[in-house]
Amino acid sequence: MVNVLEAVNINKYFTDPVSFHVLRDITFNIKKGEFVSIMGKSGCGKSTLLYVLSTMDTDYTGELYLSGDRLTGRSGKELSAVRNSEIGFIFQFHYLLPEFSVLQNVMLPALKLARKSTAQIKDDAMHKLELLGIGDQAGKLASRISGGQKQRVAIARALINEPTIIMADEPTGNLDSKNSENVFNILRKLSHEQHLSLLVVTHDHDFAEKTDRIITMEDGRIIS
């Protein structure tokens, strides 16, 4: 099976205020359609790793590959294009633009990519919202919907450019148990039905136990 994401000997240091080895010899891969969670105590390097893997942080040594293509060493402009077209990112805080409608928020990354007409992007965005059960919220301002709905909008936005992989940093961290379960079920469905690869950093044991594989980190290393 194809490796969608591959990390080889990733090391990272923080130098301010003192030198600190935050990621140590990280090597692993994720297959197409695999749903993987990363767990570990606060400060173990989970989120730092996710930012390196998503190409938002390029200050590391080692090598990173996406669908077999080497990302390490590429220019900021090239990596920005890869992020927009190949990597969907879901943050703990959904970062929706409150003055825009739900539909407009979902359309934004596709408008930036400009691969399709505005009409086609609008159709795609509506389809994603309906897939996530919130098509009826499309016309509302993002500031006027509930927390659980906002996280679904964030997932729809991450899906709009048909990415190769979705990465998420504590996507259920601000949600109650019912909404957390809803978000998990949505992600699981995307993995099974659309063969989308998912990599999720989480503190939630119940969430992680239901994923295909758990990567456990401690002190900047993968221990299992």
C-alpha cells in the first residue's frame, strides 16, 4: 500500500532561551486511508511534530515525503502550494472568519487555489456541508453557530481542496462528549468511505483507542 506521508529521522531543536532537543529521530509513515492518532503528555512534542509534518515549520533536520515526493528543502512558496492543495488542517480553535458566512468560510481555500470556477467551488462547498450534516447552516454567519457546528465547518473547509491527508491538532479539545463523538464519527467515515489518510494529535484516550493506530510520544521520541 502507498505511503501517503513518510518522516525519516526528523530532529528539531528550540534554541531560545536555551537549546532544547524537542524532536528526536522521528521515523514513521502513514498509508492511504489510515486513521492514526498521536498521544503523549503535554510538552512531549506532539504539536511541534504536527507542524513539521504539515510543512508549517521547516526548521528541522531529516526528510519529509508526501506521496513519495520529497518536501524537505522546498521553497516557502512551493510548500504553501502543497499545503493548500494536498494537506487539510483542522485546528483545536476552528479559526473561522466570524464576519463571513459558513459557506464563504468553506470556499476560501478553494478560491485561493483557483483551480475551479467560483460556481463550482460553491457547489463543492455546499456538498461538503451537506456531507457533514450542516448544509442548512450555509447562509448563517460563522459567529452565529454552535461550537460543534463550527468544528464541522472547519472539517468541511479542510476537505474543500480534496487533500491527500487531513491533519488535526486536538480537534475535539473544546467539545463536549456528544460533539466529540460526532467529530470522531465524521473523521472515521472519511477514512473508510473516501480512503482519506488522517493524522490526529489528541489527549482523548477514548478517541485514540478507536483509531487504526496510536503513535505514543515521550520526551520528543516515538516510544510505541
